[in-house]
Amino acid sequence: MMEQMPAPRPQTGSSEQKPPNNDKKGTSRGPRFLEACFKTCSRLLREGNRRQLLLRNASGRTVLRLPLTATALIALFLLWRVPILLILAVLIALALRVQMAIYREENVEDSNGVST
């Protein structure tokens, strides 16, 4: 014969310990995390705007000059909405032997007038 297992007892919650409430004023990490994310994004945008993408034709004449941030946003948008257009643009650039270069501007002043 098989023995029957006793039915589990419902827990009332008094035996469980609850974690301490850390919602006191000034202990939340949320605002500090958001502030750190904002600072990081701002720094990356400044760095991206300091770098530029140059497209030159076969004779060396500059055809297009864009900040790297704008280039990345355009590429992501095309990849998201119209990927075939992005593929065609790359193939046309390869067929026309367009030279691509990324360069960084030195000693550019930021919005606060500080030279970096």
C-alpha cells in the first residue's frame, strides 16, 4: 500500500521574512542611474559630432560630409524602414569607387565654450 503525503499547509506570511523597505528618501538609485545615462549619452553625442564621415569621388573631390552621429542615425533608419535602399546605396558607392573616411576634428569648443 502507498502512503499518502500530508497536504501542504497554507502559509500565513508570518513565518516569511520580508526584505527591509529601502524606499527612504535619498536611497533610491533611479535618479542617479538616469543622470549617469544622460551624461553618458551626452558625451557620446559630443564625441560623435566631433567625428565626421567624408565621401570622396574617384578624383578626390569631397562629395558628402556628415557628422558621424547623423550618419549612424540615417543608417539605422534606412536599415529599419527600407533595408533594400541601404543595400543599394552601399553597392552604388562600391561601383563608383567612392572613398569613405572618418576623421576627428581636434580642439572643438563644446556648447559651454570649453575647448576639448
